Amino acid sequence: MNSYPPDLLALKKEIARLTKERNGDLQRLIELLNLLEECYIMIRDGAYMQALPQTRKDLYQTLVEMEEQGTWPILPRNHIQTLLAHLRQLSLESEDQGAQHVSEDGG
């Protein structure tokens, strides 16, 4: 189990309270789930994507750290595909930079 900072634990506690308050009311539970999904998407498509490493070396280091700390995020399939697309883009940019260095060197 992850150990979260106090502000996130307070958020988790509030979500639990809201869930309990809505217990048995399917419509209100769906509203809560929809809101949480909107928050998830906002974080994923905004700050999370911006925080992704910009080089393969940095990405590798991030993955090593996540593996060591056991902090892998829960990534739905569509997000894994987005992450893979980001990795492919990094790879293409890296290849383009390598090709530029070769042509600049006269190769």
C-alpha cells in the first residue's frame, strides 16, 4: 500500500465520506464517479503529460525509480497507448537529431 502525504489522505477521506453519503443512491454515485473521472482526465492530460520525461535517458531513469519505489500509476489501456505514442515521438525525435549530427559531420 502506498503512503500518501496528508493533503492526499484528506482528499481520500473526503471522497470516502462523499461515497458513504451517497450509498444506495445510484444516480448520485454515478455523479461522483463522473466527477472523479473528469479530475483524473484533467490531471492525466495536463500536468501528467507535461511532466513526462523529454528524453529516452530521463524516461529510463523515471521507470527505474518507479520500479524501485513501487509507484507505478494505474494506467488504463487508452493511457498506455498515449504513453507509447509519446515514447515513439521521443524515439523519432532522437533519430532525427542523430541524422542531423551525421549530416553535419559530413556523413
